[in-house]
Amino acid sequence: MLEKFDLEIYSLIEKELMRESETVNLIASENYVSKAVMEATGSILTNKYAEGYPSRRYYGGCEFIDRIESIAISRVKKIFNAEHANVQPHSGSQANMAVYLSCAKAGDTILGMDICAGGHLSHGTKVSFSGIIFNAVCYGVNPDTELIDYNEIEKIAQKYKPKIIICGASAYPRIIDFNRFAGIAKNVNAYLCSDMAHIAGLVAANLHPSPVPVSDFVTSTTHKTLRGPRGGFILCKERYARSVDKSIFPGIQGGPLMHIVAAKAVAFKEAETGDFRKYQTQIVKNARFFAEKLRELDYRLVTGGTDNHMLLVDLRNKKITGVECQNILEKVNIIVNKNSIPFDPSGATITSGLRIGTAAITTRGMKENEILKIIEFIDEALHYKDYPEKLENIRKGVKDFVMQFPIYT
């Protein structure tokens, strides 16, 4: 139908399918959903308006919609052993916004991780709603170890007495001590909001400590390591359930995207399987192996390695910027993203670093032997960055290699 009615859009979708199939995806925040999740995402549920919550809708005809959302809620609560869940947020940023507005007011102080140290835009960056609405202060990492300095965070918290402390990161490759954050928050009478968007899959598989027991609120996306549709969710203590739900609707959102809620439910069911835990285990193995082999080729890694699904590469000793590296690798069908590193001398549009993630390639079945090949492609492309013919040959090699690992099997 689409091909006949709108060939322009159909053709672009087909081209995107080919692009994804023919490239090595090392973006830490991306993944490939299953056919089952894809089917739910493209389902008839996109037709239904369902403002409100199960059994409390503002529209009629929500009998089956209510059951779908209730199943999604039940599944995610079970996975993370949470007291309450809201599965309606359209994104992780909106989940964060809803939490902040549920327990703080405009002008209140929030404390989050500096984006230059690995935090997210929604943790208090000045150009984000979080830095526009609230008085945002930030913490960073230790300049010597590049690790979170919990003693320094405690000092900052004591000085500014924030209403909310936000932990979790967009580009931090190490285990986060949620218990320590909880202690700091308690000492200054602050709410603790833990953003586990990147590590939710690892947490679900018990490969990373869970923030749920010690946090007032936990936010997450459903894509990334959790391998669901693009969207978000909130977990919280039961005592905050009403304020969180009101903050999502009618606070910052209207009707939920019920086709996405259904796809989230499917992804949550997948996350309860033994295969999912094996998959998450391989993600971590792949990331650590990737880090080890890059170090052998004299690539400097921020913090020296990784404990999760991502690694940050400091490119300065390679005499190339993050944006240059991103562009060169895209020419050979390897997709990465430039990324600031702690105390980065370059701006955010240039950067001195590269963020690499292993969730997507692991979904395609790649393991250590394949990572060796990917690193060979990367190192060769950077070595021959000024030789177009060499890069074209490398691109053909990458394409032949990656097509052995289909997105869908």
C-alpha cells in the first residue's frame, strides 16, 4: 500500500533499511528491535486515543487499551522489582521532566552530572528544559581517574542543598554507586532520581546494580540496551505514584502512544527470558574485549576501560578530532558518534572523543572474533583517512562483512 501511495517515503524507508543492514552500528544509544516489537509498533493501536490511565480514561472504547497498558506496567514492575510504574513517557527526557515537575517547582535547585563529564542534556544543561526551568548545578569526575568523585558530590550537595539529585549518565563507562548517591541525597534531604536509560538492559539482567531499591524515582528509555521501541518509563515508590502520574498526564503529555506502549510490553516480556540475560552478558563481554584490543593499538580510553556496554575513546594522541573520526568511519560504513571527554579542550561540536557501544552489534550476533575485524577496519580507515580509494576498498570490505549478520533472522 505505502509503495503505491507514497513512493517517495517508501523508497526512503527502504534505503534506511539497507543503510542499517550494510553498516556496523557502534552508537551506544541505538539497537535493533525484534520482529515482534516491530509488529506491535506498527499496529492498529496507533489509531486509539487514550488520555488518562487504565480504568480512568477520558475517551471511550479503551477496554483492550487498558489491558495492554496494565500488562506493560505489570511486566516492568516485575523486571525491576518496582512499587509503581508509568509506561507512557514518549522519551527518557520526558520521563525526567515529569519526575522533576512532580517534586520540585520552577527555580528549585537540581544537581546532576555535567554533560561534559558524561551526563545527559536533561540532567541540568542550560539549553535543556532542565537548565531553563530549574537552577541547575553540576558535578563532574575526578581529573586524575576520570571516575565519579562521590566525596566531591557530597561537598557540592552540602553547599547547594538541591531539591533533586540526578545520577546516571549518557557517556560514563563505569559502574555507578547508587547506594552512595542515596546516602548523599538523604544527608541533604533531597529526592534521588536515577536515570538508567543506558544500562536498563544490564540492570534487568542483574549485570549492573539496580537503582530501584534506593531511589525515590528511576527513569529510563526502552530502547538502548533494553532493546525495545523508542520511548521511556518511570519507576517510583508507591507514595509518589499519584504525583508522577499527574505530572505525565495531564502535566506534560496528552494521549499516550498506545502502539508504542504495546511494543514496550513486548520488549518487557523479552527481557524476562534467559536468552535476554545471555545477550546482555555478551554485550558486556564485547565491550570489555573491544576496550582491551583498542588499548593494544594505543587508543587511550577514558577511565582506562569499561564495566558496561560503552567505551569512550580519547583521540588526541591519534591527532584527530571526534567529528573527523565520525565522518571518516561513516565513509567506510561504520557508524559512531563524536563525544566530549572529561575536560575536553575541544567544543561540543568538534570533541576530542568517540563513544562506542556494543548493544547493536551484539544483537546481530557479533562476538569477540567479529570485534577484532571491526577494530581492524577502524584502525585501517583512520590510517588511510586521506586516501579515498583505500577508504572505498575498506567500505566494500565492511559491507561484505556486516551483511553476514542480518538485522532480522
